[in-house]
Amino acid sequence: MKLELRGITKRFGPLVANDRIDLVVEPGEILCLLGENGAGKSTLMNVLYGLHRPDGGEILLDDAVQHFSGPGDAMRAGIGMVHQHFMLVPVFTVAENVMLGHEATRFGGRLDLAAARAKVKEISDRFGFDVDPDARIEDLPVGVQQRVEIIKALSRDARVLVFDEPTAVLTPQETDELMAIMRQLKSAGTAIVFITHKLREVREVADRITVIRLGRVVGEASPTATNAELASLMVGRSVELTVEKAPPTLGADALVVEDLSVHDANGAALVDSVSFTVKAGEILAIAGVQGNGQTELTEAILGLQSGVSGRILLDGQPLTGRSVKGVLAAGAGFVPEDRQHDGLVPEFTIAENLMLDRSDGPPFVKGGTVQTADLNAFAEQQLAEFDIRAQGITTRVGRLSGGNQQKVVLARELSRDLRLFVAAQPTRGLDVGSIEFVHERIVATRDAGIPVLVISTELDEVVALADRIAVMYRGRIVGIVPADTPRDVLGLLMAGETAPAVAA
Amino acid sequence: MTGTEPAPVAETGNEDLATLEPGQVPNAAVPAQPERSGAQRVLREILTGNLLLSVLAVLVSLVVGAVLIAVTSSQVLAAAGYFFARPADTFSAIGSSVGGAYASLFRGGVYDYTATDLLGGLPPLLNSLDFATPLIAAGLGIAIGFRAGLFNIGGQGQILIGGAVAGWLGFALHLPFGLHLVVALLGGLIGGAVWAGVVGVLKARTGAHEVIVTIMLNYVAIYLLDYLLHTPVLQAPGSNNPKSPAELPTAVLPDLFGTPVNLGFLLAIVAVLASAYLLNRSSLGFKLRAVGENPPAARTAGIDVRRIVVLAMVISGVLVGLAGAYQVLGQTTSGFTNDFDAGIGFNAITVALLGRSRPWGVFWAGILFGVFTNGGYTMQAANAIDLNVVSVVQSLIVLFIAAPPLVRAIFRLPAPGAPRRQRKAAA
């Protein structure tokens, strides 16, 4: 079945997630959709799958215009989706999961499990999946669970299969197996859309590559293109965020991280022997694709992570082993990557949020009582200083725009006596004006002689802010490079090429 | 309610959308608080409900109660038998049975308008305050739990344990007037605090869910008390009944100015004031609310979430323990059995919900329920209406408060906030 998207546009309020996107996938073809996080790939696929109604453009299957009002319609039309996060019921068997949603029943409403079992067996045999229909999902390895998702799609006669970041959860070996399966499906005539940001995989299976950036198709490439070509397309050069900043005045080593590792409950290394130093008055930016250990690294520094080994020193004092409160008391300021989740209490007022991490003692609490007058005066002052656009200090933070919410977080953190400033994804989801403001504040903090650690998946931001750049990949720092390193080199580092290979 | 708040300035109009990145799906697929449990969402919905909604919920419940009274009234049933012959009879029967019922509810619970002088009509209200006192105290305890994000369903057990400790101190010790009462009351508060604090510790240390633990501890409390009432520890000497001796006069809450209202009611008001200070002004209350509203943010801000959980449960238990102490030292002082909680542990949840977990809200909700309880007896006696109708009305109030969309639909109130509409459009 041939899939064609014509001029798909999807807006979320003022934000254009997909801007007139055109795509064609022929039967028996693998189209790779390549792009950074937030480029609009997932939105596009959700439009295709009927989860979002497009604001413009049309979806055609075999040249017939389709109107999907939900995933059910898309499935019936022959579109199958393998989600990054599996949509399986862990305590059900493979056969039960496959039949879920379109259960065949026999007389009296009894489930026809035998039919489902036979179907699983048939599809499994046809493609050599080696999946036991009676195995319980929770007992299966991740790679096999993914195959169950594929079987689920195929059992509904999907002729167009969408794989949304399918390799994110797989081991290298499982990834290879998935590639083989995709080739098999392709030779059986299925049209495949493969969404990823991993260059190597793209070149391995793709017939054609379409690169999306900031909601637009920015280029087509053939699988023979070099990594450098692909990376430069993906990362782009068009939008330049300029931050006015003087050369740094470097002080002594302030934040020293030595051999830091974070292990999850299963013993897997989320952060793997990371070492770096940030000098006073310096911005070290940590670049990398989302999910490569940056979150865990910042949380480890702030004392929010368990399973941490290694050493973290701030001005010679160890931070490891301290409670969050202890780390904050040592002078750490923190902008968490998810401000609504970790940074703010949306139901609290601006004033209340401004005292969130100083709720125990002076200046806002005396004798166990909140000094409302002091707090309000402080809040009024911060409202003006940080240009927080709100009706007043009693406005609930949840009612503010993202930019103003982030200003509240910044106002809170930067109004303390800092000895270290850690900002994770400081401008995620903000408008250009707010981004500029946040960047200025970060640079001003650096110029005050404070060591600054910025974690960002936005390469533009990293390049604009950093005095040095460390790139993380799979929990490791694959290289610490100067701020003027070319973007395609950074792109390659972010895609997991090690530093020597880049140099060569 | 979000809908009636001043419209946000232009800058803040698009809060949900402006936080979206390109490619990020709106809240339908990525809720702002992804791991927030269903229970927490219900709690949020209840706590952010407004006064109007509470009043309307009471109103709707009274209307449904009226229907119940009408269809169960023998008078109405008789008249309905010849409805097509003389329909007016049926309607007047409905009017008189419903009107009569609610009139006697008022007469028995608020003001006896049949009294000859002005003051003579007051005793019903004073009696209602007597019933309201433990509801207010326990309601405050439950409300503080709610504000910290905790469902304390263990009011029953905490009342029984707190009350039993207070009661035991009240009849077993021989202390001078004044001191004895203070000791017995403190014992009650500590009893409740320990019984609830155990839950807090279990939740903080092991992650055990407080709903399950508190419910189970209710049973432990009931049967522990039952056992002790069969042993000389609590059983009145020379009695075969599982009942304690009467409280010593030195430990009984004194009546105020010879009215049915005793010192306990003043203590309840003090508890309201203390709770209001705790929640609105104190550092501890600030942290407690932060933990209740957004635990991850509280943790990121260096607040020890586990400690706050334990403290919140202890404070909750202290207030519920006060209700328990009141039951044995103020309400019925002639000795207690293992059912002196009188359902207050559960009604307190209703009171906390109706009061939207705000101290003064709980105060007024407690008084309303005191009126219901007290007036219900008169209604039953005067109109031969089953007392259960009052219980049904009380339960319906909870139901309507727990289902704000239902009340909004009945009264065609706007749904809170535009984001909701956005969500529907996206799904």
C-alpha cells in the first residue's frame, strides 16, 4: 500500500509542530524519518495514526484521501504503529495481547483464544519471529515484546507500518534483529516508516531518508550519504541564537566530578564513569540526545539520585552523600529540566513558589512562621526584576505561560547566594523572547564568577552559551571540546561517534 | 473555580500550549504530571472545588432526599392510589410530607420555632453543636491529611484508640480537677497520633498505601478494644458487659454555662484556629501543602517528603484523637463500649470534603452535619420518617462533591478552564 502525506500542517496554538510536510512511501520501501527530538516527527506520526486531526493537508492511501477520526480508523485503513513505549498488558499472554481490542468470540461470548493463538503462530512462522503465543508478556525480553507489537499490527492486516524510535529500548543485538525483521517485512511488500535519530541505523536499512527539523522537511538524502552530511542536515545551521557574552574570566576549579556513575535498580549504568571540571566563571554545557544520562547526572549532583558512586566536589567540599537540602545549602542552584513536574508547584502562588526551597529558615521563615510581609516584598521585587508577566504575586504559577514559569524558577534559584548553578534544559518549550532572557541571566551568573553547568539537547543553545562543551552518549562523556567546535562534529559526537573517529 | 477567576492577562492565556515544543503532543498524550495517580487527581478535583459547588451539592442532595421522603411516605402512597381521580391530593401529600420532614429537621436541629420564648428555641442548635464538635475535630484531621496528599480512612481506629486512652486515664487515674482532664485529653491526642503515625511511618519507610493500612488498622482497633473491654483493663468491675466504668467527674469536659455545649466545642474552635495557622502561616504547613500538591517539586526543593508524610499523619491523628477523647469525656461519660466512634471516623471524611479541606470550611460543614444528625432524630420522631433518609442525604452530598462534573451539568456551570476543551479536541 502506498502512503502519501500532502502538506500536513499541525499547530498547537501559536506553535507550528508540522509545517506543510510532504511524504511518500511506496510499498516495499523503508522511509527513514530523521530528526532531533522535538523536530515534529512524533506529531506527524500521531496525525497519520489519527491521534491528532491535521490543521491542513491530507493523508492518502493508494491515492485515496483518508479521514481518520481516531486510531481505530487508521488501523482499519491498514496503518499499524509500533510505539516506542509498548502498548501491551504485561500479565496477558502474547495471544491475549494480540487479540486485545478486536477479540473474536464464539457462542456465548467466549473468547476464541485458539484463533488468536493460531494467528500469532502463523505470523510468527511467516517472518521467523520465534514468539510463543502462550508466553506472558512480562516474562519476555524487550526485543521479543517489540515483536509482539509488530505481530499485533500485522494481525490487523497493516500494510503501512510505522516504527516510532523502535531501537531506543533495544540492545545492539536486538537492534540488528529488528533491522532484519524490517527488511523481511519490506520484501513482503509492507511500506515502512522508520523514525529515529540514530544515523547508523538509518544508513543500514533505509531506502530513502527524509530529514525533519523544526517541523519542516529540510532535506532528502540517500543512505549512501555520509554521517557528516546527515548530521549537518539534522542539526541545521539556519537558526542562529546569538548571546552576547565576553570571554570568560576563569577562576579556580569549582565543581569537580570524578568517576561519577549512577546505576539503576537492575545494575545498569545510566551514568558511566563521568569526570569533568567546571571552573568558577565558566559555563560547561553538556550536549547530547535526550536520554543519554544527562538527567541522572544532574540529579546525582543535586542529591536526588540513588545508586551514585564516585566523587563530586564543590570548592573542595564533597557533595556526594548529602541530602538535597544539604546540596542546596552548599550553594547549588538548580533549574530542573521539567519545571512543572520538579521545579514548581502549579497550584501555589508565585510568592509561595519563590520560597519553595527556602521554607525552613531565614529570610522567609522565623520561628516556624512564614513571614508573609517579607515574602511578599521579595516576590514583588523579583516580579519586577525578572519581568515575570502576571497579574500579581498571588497569581498561581500554573496559570502562567512557560516562559514566565521558568522566570519564576530562575528568580528563586538566582536570588540565593550561589556557589554553583545547574540549569537543565533551561529554555525547553519557551518562546524566543524568554529564551533570550534566560540566556542573558545564565551568562550574567557566569560573569558573577559562579561555575555554571548547562544541560541541553538543543545544539543551538549549547553553542550559544558554552565556554566548553561536553557531549554525553549512553551515560558516558564521549568528548569535551571547545565551544567553537563545528556543529557537524558535535552532531557526530551526539550520535555516538567517539572523539578519535571524529578527528579522523 | 477556574471559570470565574479573572481572565488571565494576555501573556498567560495560552499556558498549556506555550509550554509545548515542536513535536510535543499536548496534554492528551503527555499529561503535565504523568505519574500522578488517579487518586491524586480525584483529590485535586475535590480540593480545588469551590464554595458554590459545595452549596449546590448540599442543595441537590436535599432535593433527592425530598424525592425519597415523598416516595416512601405512606400518606403520599395512599393519595397516589387515586392520582387520576384527584391528582391535587397527591401533590399536597407530597408537599406536606416533604415540607413537614424538613421543617422538623430544622426544628430539631437549628431552632425550635414552637418554643414560647426566644431563648427556649435554642437548645436544638446547642445540641447540634454537641454533635458537631467531634465531626469538626476529626474533619480537621482528615482535611490536613488531604492537604498533604494523604487519604486517612482510619479515623474510626484513631477515634477508638484515642478515646480509649483518654477514657482509661479518665476513670483509672485519680487526679485533681483540671489536671485530670488535661492528662486525659493529652492521652487521647497521643493515642490518635500514635495510631495514625504508624501509618505515616509505614508509608514513608516501605511505601505501603495509607488507605489500605488505615482501613486495616480500623479493624485492629475495633477488636483490640473489644478484647480489652472483656479484660479488667477496661471492663467495669463487677460487670459482665464489655463496657468500661464511668468517667470520673474530674476528667469530664465541663458544660459551658449550663448549656448542652461543653468545653469540647471551644477546643474544636481552638483546633480550627490552630489548623488554619498551621496550613496558612507555618513553615510546616507550607511544606505539607507542597508535598500534597507536587511531591517531586517538594523533593527537588530539598523538602524531606518522607518526614512530612509522617508528620502529617501524626497531626491528623492528634486531631482525630481529640474527637475520640470528646466522645468519652464529653458526649457519653457513663462508660464506653467499642462502638463509641459512632461513625464519626467516616463522617469526618465527608465533612472534610464538604469543607474542601479548609479549616473554616470544615467548621461549617461539621456544624451542618451536626444539625443533620440532631435534627434527624426529631424528623424521625415527628414525621415517622426513617433516620436513614438523613444518612442518604449526607452520603449524596459526598457523591455530588466527588463528582463536580455532575453538579456542573445539573446547573450548567462552565467546565473549569480552556485547557480541558483543548484536551477533548486533541483526543
